[in-house]
Amino acid sequence: MTDNSEEKSSETKSTQHKKRMQAVKEKVDQRIENAQEERGILIVITGNGKGKSTSGFGTIARAVGHGLNAAVVQYIKGTWACGERALLENAGVSFDVMATGFTWNTQDKEHDIAAAQKVWQRSKELLKDNNIDVVLLDELTYMVAYKYIDLDEVLEALKNRPKNQHVIITGRGCHRSIIDLADTVSEIQSIKHAFDNSIKAQKGIDW
């Protein structure tokens, strides 16, 4: 009797599992069937946690792996080595870098604004280029927050880009207007960070 009871219990659990998985499958299939629109998407990766730029570069790498043309514009970056750039430039990805470092290093607002505007002009060119499938605007959120770049100008460029062009924006404190315009928004939150425990930033891991 015990063996039969255990066998029936196992069959019941298996049947229940199949029903649950079938219900999940039906929901997923329905969502796939409903998602038929094809156009470029705007992705925002924000929050105070580590990994926003890394996620953006990962998407660029994926795009290149599928044969798409990609370009990267880096704001708030200095002249130090960038492992992602070293890799992706060899795969044909163009890079435009603000190359001034952090504003607390330069302590020169006018210089920073000029540098931001220079790479923003390049960004606008990319956002009009039908030959560029994916654009990463790394750390753009800071430029908007500092008012180095006009928010309305950014929104206009994003809205008027080629229909099938994808754009990824990274950085903390993304403006609500950009978030509202975006198709996909992810927020990365910090739970722990090695740097807070006096652990030095590591080559190949942190930069």
C-alpha cells in the first residue's frame, strides 16, 4: 500500500507540474504572438549599482555578433585604458570618447561643457545614420543632469532617429522624460561594492 501511495503521489505531482508548465507556456506563447511590431528600441540602464556600462557593452557585443553595425559614445570617461573598447574596436565598432574624466577631476565646468557638446554633436550624427543599427550612449544621463546637454535636444534626437535603430543609454539618475520615452528600462541597485571596503579597482573586472 505504501509503494502504491508513493507512486500515485509522484504521478499526481508530475501531472500538476505539467499543468503548471503548460499554463506558463501558453502565456509565453501568447506574449510572443502579440509582439509583432518591428522597430528600433530605446533601452535605459540606470540605478546606483555597478554594471550599467558593462550591460550596455554586452548588448553591443551581442549586436556585433549578429552582424549589426554598432557605435559607442562615452561620456565622463578619461584617457585610461578601456578593455571593452580594445575588444570592440577590433570588431569594427566606432568609439567617440569625451576623454575629460570626471568633473571633480577637471574642476573646469566650461571645459567639460565644451567636451560634452563635441561628443554630443557626434552622437546626433550617429542618431541620424541609417547605417548604424545600434548606438550606445554611455553615461549620457550625467550630461543631462549637469545640464551640459539640453534635455529637449536629446529627446528630439531620440524620437527622430531611424525607425529601426536601437539606442542604449546608461548612467545614474536618468531623467524621467527619457525613462518615459524608453521601451525597456532596467535599474541596477547596489547591495555591496568591493570599493566601499577599500578594495582596489581591478584591471579587467572594474575597468
